[in-house]
Amino acid sequence: MLDYIKNALTIFIQNKMRSFLTMLGIIIGIASVIIIMSVGDGAQSLIVNQIQSQGSNLVVVFPGNSDDDGPPVSVMGIVITTLKYDEIKDMVNNSQLKHVESAVGFVQGTDTVNWQGHKMDTNFVGTSYSMPKLDNTEMEKGLFFTKDEEETLSRVVVIGYNVWKELFGDKDPIGEIIKIKKSNFKIIGVVENKNVSGFSNPNDQIFVPITTAQKILLGINYISYARIRVDDVANIDITIDDVKYYLRDKHDINQNEPNDFKVNSQKDAIDTFLTITNTITWFLTGVGALALIVGGIGIMNIMLASVQERTREIGLRKAVGAKKRQILSQFLIETIILTVIAGIIGILFGTLVSFLVSKVASALGYEWDFGISIFAIVIGVGISTLVGYLSGLLPAYRASKLNSIEALRYE
């Protein structure tokens, strides 16, 4: 066995460029698997950290029915109009929902905000005046809008910290007028700079009274979702049941009819999210693994050519007593060593790229956890070894079947 390994390494060193090009498909395939799984884990950590930072005693209500384990229909981009803001407001101080501390509705939109020729593309969020209580939001400058401003459709806004800096620099924005969807809004506050990054960063958002967003900016009479703060984590499950009973009654849903809404705890939301991202990650991993098949076919072709080139060597070995199984083992081990080396390089390269991605994400302010799972490494080494074995079988078998006399005469 040691002789086989030494002989294989000698051949690889003598044909460095061909050996590297032969391994390239495997290197790319293994690196792709490592990178996809690592980036998938990092993206999961980003969202999970953001959800958990909002608190564990939150309940989220989405419009639209779905399976118990599936995501809410509304998060798939389908517009559903069954959830109303009045229903959410009435949950507070309701005898049926005694554990509800605060309930906040949300609608969202995007637009280019304009201030004296300075423009910025951002999200505007229509929300309740009680949002600071729900999210423990502090103000950097000014005040959040009040209940009266919400009820009177006031055209006031509270901007995120990054919006302030990008539009105004060091200038005090309080009292300034910005334009959203051709309507003028007065800035009354700036939200504190939160150490939160992700797909929904409050530092990059503009907050307007939810009624103003519905009637003036969006022209709708429903909300996208609602968040409810429960007085204690121990009361999450009972509150979910109470909210379901309350909304079924409000929506006149009969006993045998399904809900037209979805109520989740933060844990349920995380579990649902992980289910979705795991499915996507495994799908992309499968796509990346296709490169391994291509790499395996490439190795098989090169090894078949190698058998052709080394026909006289095979004949000589057989003439001095080499048996079929020894010739078979020689070429099979060469192929396996080639793919294992390629697998190790692919793992190292994939790890390096994943590490750089995590560093770049962290530098941009994202809570991105770097990690390479042992499972991914085992898959990388295992698949590369298996591909090497399968790719080497045909060339090794063909080499072992050569007739020694004809092989010695081969030119």
C-alpha cells in the first residue's frame, strides 16, 4: 500500500498542471458545499439574533391561514386584507386578553425620500404610537408620535439614525420637512442608533403613524402584521390561544372553519424560519454538489487517458508478476488519493472564503456568526473519496484487463 501511495504521489508531481486541472472540479464542488452551508448558517444566525433581540415574550399575528408547521401565507408575498388595525388596538385592556401588555400593527412601503434635493431610497413603516413600549425603543432626538397624532392622520415622521446621517449629516433634523410619495412630512424625532443589522434595520427606516400610512401613503384599510407583548414568557401559550379565540370571534369564523390568520410566538417564528432556510440551504448544497459529479467525470477521463499512456508500464508490471488485483489497486488508489487531496484543498478554500464573508458581513455591522460544521467537512471528505472510488473503477478495471504481451508491444 505504501508503494502504491508513493508511486501515485510521484506521478502527480511529475504532471503537476494536469493533476491540478484534474482536481479542479472536485475542489470547486467541495468548496461550494462548504461555502453554501457556512453562509446558510451565518444568514440563519443573523435573522435569529435579530428576532431574539426583540424579546422572547412577543407574539406575532399574520393575516392568512397556513399549515401548523408552515410559514404564514402573507410572508410569501400574497396580499391578504383580513387583519384590521382596530382589532389589534382593542386587544389592549381587553378582559379576554388579560396578559397582553401592548399590541402594535404594522404596514410597510418603499419610496425615495427627498429633502432639499438630497434623496435616499428607504422603507417607511406605518406603526402604532405604542411601538417604543413594545420594542423598548429610545429616542436619539425629539419624540415619537403620540396617540392624538395617530388618530388625526398627522403628517409627522420619526427617522432612523442612518437616515438622519445620510440625509442631514450633522444638521439637527427636528422640524425639517421631507417628502414621501409627493406628500410633505415633518420630522419630530430620531430613533437611537440600534446595534441591529439585517433585513429589517430600524436605523434605515422611517416611521409614520399607521393611520397616515394606510390612508395617505398606501391607500389601504388593512395591516401587514401585528406584534403583541405578553406580560410574562410563561403566559405565551395561553395568550396565543386567547388571541386565536378573539380573532375568530371578530372574523365570524364558524367552529369547523379554518382560521384566516396565523399566530406565532417568537420561538415559532424562529422554527419556521429555520425550516425554510434549511430547505433552501440543502437545495443549494445539492446544486453545488453537481460540480462533484462533473469533477468525477473529468477525473475518470484523465485516468482513462493515463491508462492509455501507461500501457507499456502495465505490460511490464504484469510481465514481472503483477496480478490483476494489484494493477486494479494501483490505479484505484491513484484516483482516490487525487480526489482526497482535491477534497482537502476544497475544504480549506471553502473555509477561507466563508471566513472572509463573515468578516466582511461583520465589518458592515451584521451580527454574522462564522462557523464550519463538522458535518460539512465529513460530507466534503466522504463525497470526494466516494467520487474518487467510483471514478477510478472503470480505468482501473480496464488497466487490470490488459494483456501483458500486447501491452509490452504497444506503441
